[in-house]
Amino acid sequence: MLSWDLETKYRSLGYEIICGTDEAGRGPLAGPVAGAACILPSDFNIDGLDDSKKLSPKKRDLLYEFITAHALSYAVAYASVEEIEEINILNAALLAMERAVRMLNPQPSLILADGNITRGFTKDAVSVIGGDALSPSIAAASVLAKVSRDRLCAELDTQYPGYGIAKHKGYGTAFHYEMLKKLGPSPCHRKSFLKNLHKK
């Protein structure tokens, strides 16, 4: 359940500016991975905010507009398909989140990062497992990352038609695998994710 307990705890320890960060798109077969970072006003109430995976697309879009209008600072960054292939998806997701954090103004004194790894961050960082369901700052970042990546997938769909990327967002649906076998991978596909394609 979302509460300000984490943010309050770390502010009491002297961290004045706290950001949440999260990623979207670790699992898909296509497209970049997105990272978002967000600094919210302290104890700011955002009605309906939750882990982005638990929200409908319409609710996520509404929250995206509210968060971007009221956040003290926010940013979304990406790691490319090429970077995913070169450094693996976990490191690429961490890279995207670190890029987003670096874009914030003001810079945070502490990062609350969803997950269990904080490797690569250049500021003090705390990993929070399930953080997008606990911390409003992380939940807001999860919405920003998910909505931004979904919108990018709509653009990829026009660049690389036929695969249905706007609909499934690059995830490995039956239709997606069927079209991959028919059309072959596009430049936006993660080749290392397709090693078992012909076994499907």
C-alpha cells in the first residue's frame, strides 16, 4: 500500500530532495527500455496512484498528465536496443534510470529505486523491492516510464508495421511470434531475446 513512510523516514535522516525511479520494458522482444525519475512535493496526494501495472491505460494517461503538471521535477530516458544487446537488459534498465535521474533539476540527494539493485547510480540510492506499490515517488516514476514507453511503441508500430507493436508493446504474444516468423525481426527487435523463436 502506498504511503509516505519511506520518504518521511529518509527526510528525517537529512535527505531533503528524494526522487523515485523505475523502469518499463524489461520483458518485451522489441523496443528500448525506459527509465523514469520523479521528485514529488512532500506528502503530495495523487488520487488513484499505484503501481502502473495495476492501472488501466486510461488511468495511467490521466495520472501521467497530473504527475507531469505537479511534480517538482521529472524525466524519462531510454536505453536503446543496441545497448540492451551490448550490456544486457538488467544493466540497460539501470542505465535508463540513471540517465533519467541525471536529467532532474534540482538533483536529488537520495534515490529510491524500485527493485533490489542500485548499481550505477551516482547519488546515494536505496533499493526498494516492490517499491512501485509502496512509495508514491516510485509509483509516479513507474507511471511515467510505462506511459512514455507505450507511446514510443505506437511510433515504432508506424516505423515497423505488421508486428502489432502498438497493441502488445513489444511483448511476446502469440500474434507477435507469428509475425516474427512471417516477417523476420526488424531493427527494433532485441535479437538476443529471439534465440528460441523457431521453437515457438
